[in-house]
Amino acid sequence: MAGKRFIICAILLALFGLVSCGQDQKSDQPIRLGLDNTAEEAILGELLVYLIETKAGIKVEVTPDLAGGETVMHPAMVKGDLDLYPEYTGTAWLAILKEKEIPEREELQRRLFEEYGKRFNFEWVGLYGFNNSYGLGVTGKVAREYDLKTYSDLAKVSEGLTFRAESGFFEREDGFKGLTETYGMKFKEARDVAFSLKYNAIEDGQADVINIFTTDGRLANTDVVTLVDDKNYFPEYRCGTVVRREVLEKNPKLKDALMLMDGLIDDASMAGMNFKVESQGREPKEVAQEFLTEKGLM
């Protein structure tokens, strides 16, 4: 009997040890978050890291400043080098899925989420609430001089104007090439500029036209006029978290933590946070924590 008891105890201890090791390994293994090189993504990254680590108890390893956005992060996700990242519906639809037609919002989102599951085994977990669409901005002086209100107005005088945008805008499917073809724009000069220097370029007279995001913080504190996309070239760009399903399956608490971001941020709130970082020089982490405190999540 003593021998049997010893064997049984040894088996139980071995099983307990295996289970414990498995649990420790799982909790110690971080998930990898990728972020673009914008103030907005730096803020979103801080929000995601806090919620994932405190609400789901999962360590997050962040790879920031990935210039090129989806052209870098999506392939990294496919390869398994990243586990999740913030993506925009318009970008995913046009640049990743290579779709041409733009259906109504609900239909686009339904088909987008479905295709991401089928093609990549990725899942969209919540949409944050704000729509950060692309736009075109000109100086107030240029707008008045040429009476510019729409993209079509701009196209008529584009041969005498200079254009600046971050390098990714020239590379993406839904960027410069498609825009200029749709509207027949032919700028005197079109060159890339660092994302953080676009507004400086237009304020210093180095550019007449820049691409903007509708939640840019600096729009609230600059003489830039946003033109109307009268042919609706740019779709809605609603941001949400794209996650590899394998990671969701391995981390059961992750989805609930990410869903705390669902509908949390409206356009004005995102623009306000961007302004604090871009124009006031505050740290993204400080701004994110302030927002989470206001929302009762911190």
C-alpha cells in the first residue's frame, strides 16, 4: 500500500507541476502590439497597453514607430511577428483587401470583418468610435486666392501648387495615386515630408497643400482650411483592434479587455488628445491615463 501511495502521489505531483508550468508560461509570454509613427497611434497604444495589462493580466510588448502603417504591420501579422495592432476600416478595405467599390458603412464592416477571418484568420475586436478619415488641407491664403472649397476646385489649379504628405501616403493604394487619378490633379511638385513636419511645411510656405487626418490635433490651432471631398474618394476610417485569432484563443481574457475600447472615443476626444501631444508637447502615456481616468477605467 505504501508503494501504491507513493506512485499516486508522484503522479499527482507531476501533473500539478505540468499544469502549473503551463499556466506560468502562458502568463509570462507577452503579446506583441505594433504601432504606426503617429501621435494618435502612440496614444492608442498607451490605452491598449493599460487595459490589456490591468484588465486581462497579460504583458504587452510594444513595437512603436512602424512607419508605413499597414504596409508593415499587416505583413508582420501574417508572418506571426505581431499579434495585434490598431487598423482603420477604410485602409483595410482598400489597401489590404484591394476592394474598389465602397458600400454603406454597415455592409462594408460586415464584409470586412468576414473577409479578415476567412483570408487571414484575424478578428476585429471592437471599433473605438472615432472616424479618422483622410483629407486635404490648404493655407487660408491659397483657399482665398483660388476660391477653393472642394477637391475638384483644387484640381483645376493644382499645376501651380506644391503638395506634401508623409511617405506612406504615396505608397498606399488609397493614397496619392488614386486621389490624383480620380480628380485629375497634377501638382507642380509632390514630395514626402516627415509626418510631424507637415503642418510646419504648410505654415512656413514650403507647401501649398498637405494631406491631413480629420482628427489631427493641429487643425484646431493652425490656418489650414480643410477641403470637401466632393467625389467621396476617401471612405470612412474607423479605428479598431485587429488581432490574430490564435492569440485570442490562447488568452481568454483578452477580448473583454479590448472591448472596453469599443465606442469609447469620439472624434472630438481623439482630436483633443492628439492636440495635447502634437501641439502642447505632452507625453502620450500621460494623456491616455488622463482620458482613462475621465472614463472611469483607471
